[in-house]
Amino acid sequence: MKKNITAVIELASSELRLKIGEKKGDGIKIIEGLSYPLSLGADTFRTGKISYETMYKTAEIINGFLQVTKEYGVEKIYAIATTAVREAANKEYFSDQIKNKTGIDINIIDDNKEKNLINTLMLSVLPQKYTASAAVIHLGAGSISLSLMENALLTDTMIIKTGGLRLSNMFDEVGEENYHEVVREYMRPYAEAITTMLPESLNGVIITGADAELISALCGGKQAAGVVETDKQSFNAFYKQTKEKSPVALEEKYGISHEKQEIITPSLIICSRILKHSKAEKIIALPITAGESLVLKGLNPTRFSALQASLEQSAIISAWKIAAKYGADTDHTKKVETCALMLFDKLKKLHGLGKRRRFLMQMTAILHNIGKFINQKSHSLHSYNIIRGLDIVGLDDSEKQIMAAVAFFHGNTMPDMKYEEYSSLSSEDRSVVSKLCAILRLAVAVNSGYGEKYDDINIKLKGSKLTITLSTYKNIELEKLIFAARSELFADVFGIKPVLVKRSVI
């Protein structure tokens, strides 16, 4: 077996893919790439579940892929499934049968996780000259997402569940002559929402995904610096033909089937909209998928972690933008953030949580009060619902669920199994929520008076006592009262009594 070779099997909505890669410098080189056109999405999007016939065919294809990996001496094999499997009502049965028939465990990932994996690899391979200001569009058969890139950091993001295969099944009874117009009308609200996201300075458009290469080829794209460039004029010319020519005429001219035309139509509509409302003169195509990112993770975890750190920085920038949008008190929020992170670091031997959980602590400290924008009453519940519904670069759904739960319980409500916000979590995630919530409660209590109440803060842990000292000449009786009321969870979780004291300064 070769330790420097990794393989990934992807169960995408419209095809199954195998990527085998080896390490090359700080990156990877794909030495074998295979795909098999099997439409899992056609089953899920039409009937809500994957048929037994498709299930058996999937196992057959995977076993074929496994034979190829043996020929290469692959030691590590990942397998992931995206939208079509995730949304199937029988996904557990499907995964179990694939395991029985192939020996492969399938990791079903959410939309955010998939896009985060793609973003991670994109940051690794995208030439620097394209990273100053761009819209990044991830094209999928089940969904399409848009992120904005500024100075090599990804900020605002939006996921739209309108992938081409999904829509082709929704509108399979629409005649060929009307299909494009019906899809364009259906996507109009999404296109308008995207337009409001675009900054005036936007000067680049980047597309990724399995269909990125096809769209570029149809528009006459050319290889340049590791990417495929398509000029705006060529794209618009092709897009115009897709609206005006019949599917038969397009197939005769470009050799693209009617089914494939339907799948790429939503992607063309989104790209056209963004080109129209930006200064971009070219579309940059990166035909990368989540699978290739996992190859990088398997072969070079240090490089992968460094790239993910960049996504975390992007997420923090996004969180502050969201907090501002919901009218958060910036000075107060910064104090809560600083205090929460100081507590997290001081208690690291007790909570046993790693860097990723510290990142979630910071994100939650920034967003915990955004529910007040809706109503001061029950604002923790509003914060919970808002955070769950956010699209944030660098976060997957389970991490958003943790953050939302911490925000929900950061006030007076104790984490308890009688609350669905807590009981719906895994045992491990419930433990994380309790620990982060206990820390956040103290950070909020210390800063409950708002304003510039203290000049300095010192945190000391000794034995079974945690002492937080505020250096101030002001009265902190309010903070002490709230601190005492909010410290019960902390004592329960960590077995330590927290104390808030004042050190007078002149």
C-alpha cells in the first residue's frame, strides 16, 4: 500500500466520481479521475427516495472504483455523498446497503460542508491575481451557492437549492420550447437577491464544480495560469443562443444533450446575472469538487488546516457584518468576545476543547444577541432561529446548531433535555454546548452594565476557584448580582466556583 496516495469517491446528484491523488509540493496532483453518469438526484428529487435499482447500481459502480484503487495501491479511501443522498428519505437504508455491498462507509455531508471543502481547495489553487474582488459560484446539480471574495477572504455567502437536476425534475412536464423561460421566471427572486449582495467594486467571477469545465468549453474558454478563462462576450453569445435556439439545434451545434442543457441552465442564468451587474470581463472556471479537497486533507493535513484557518478568518468578518446588520452594540460585543476567549484559554485544561471549538466560542460571542433586533423579549430564541438560518462561509450545519444552542441558553434558561434545542444534539455536541454556554454566561455577566466599566480584566484559576478581577473605579454591583445568578451552570459543568471581584484604581 502507498501512503502518499489517497482516493475519494463522491456520490454526487448526477454522477459518481472517483479521484485518486498524490502529494505534490504543498498541493496535490490528481493522477486518476473517473466518473459514471448515475442520477441519484433523479430519484430523490422526483420520488423523495433512492430506488433499490439505483442502490444496487451504485454499489456496482463503487466496487468498480475500488478495483481501480487496488491497482494504484491506495491505502486511504474517503467516500462522501451530497444533496441527493442527504435529502433521500431512505438515506440510512441506502448507506447501510452500500456498506454491506462494498465495505465503504459513506459520509453524508451538508451543503455548507461541501462548499467549505471546495472553498478550501480553491484557496490552495487559485492564482493570487483573481482573489482581490470576485463572486465565487459553486455549481451543483442539487444546489448553487454564491460567495463574495475580497482580498483573498470569503465574506458574504448564499446557498440556493435550485441546482439544475433538481429543477429539471420539478419541471419535467414543461415543453422544451418553454423550459428556459420557465426556469428563468422561477429563479428571478433568487437572481434579484443575489444582485443585492454584489458590491459595486466586484470585478471577477469564478465558477467551480463538475459543470464549470463544460460551461467554459461551450463558451470557448482558454487555459491560463491553471484556470480556464472565458471572456464576457463569448459567454453572453452562448447564453443568448440557449434562450433562442431549440434544444435540438444546440445539440447539433455543441454536442450537448437536452438533459445536460436542462442541468446547466440555472448556472447560466446566475452567471449571466452576475456578469450584468459587475465590472467582470471574464469568467474564471475551476473544475474542482469537494472530493479533491478531501484528497488534499488526506495527503497534506497541515496545509489543509492552514487553509481552513483562512476560512475561519472569513467567517469572523462575516459574523461582525451580520452583528452590525442586526444592530448589535459593537463595543459591548467586543468586550464579551474578548472576555469569553480569555476564559476559554484559561480553562483549556478543564474543558478539553480544541481550536475549532474556540472558533465557535468566538463566533457565538459575536452573534449571541442578534435576536434583540426582532424583540427584546425572548431574544435568545430569536438569536437561535437566526443563527440556524444563516449561511456563513467556513461553518457546517452541525456547527451552526451548536452556536445557535449556546445563544439560546446563554441567558437564564438552563440546558436541559426537555428542550428540543438541546435534546436534538448528539451527546458530544450537548457537552460542547454546555461548556461554551457556561463560559459565555460569565462573559456576558461581566459586561452586563455596558459602557466603559473597567480598565483591565484579570482571570486567575487556582484549585477549585476561578477569580475574575476588574480594575475600575466604577460601581460593579450590577455585574456582581448578574454574575452570581449566571454562575450556577459554570459551577455545575466545571465543578469550580467563579468569583467576580473589584480592584479599585485611581
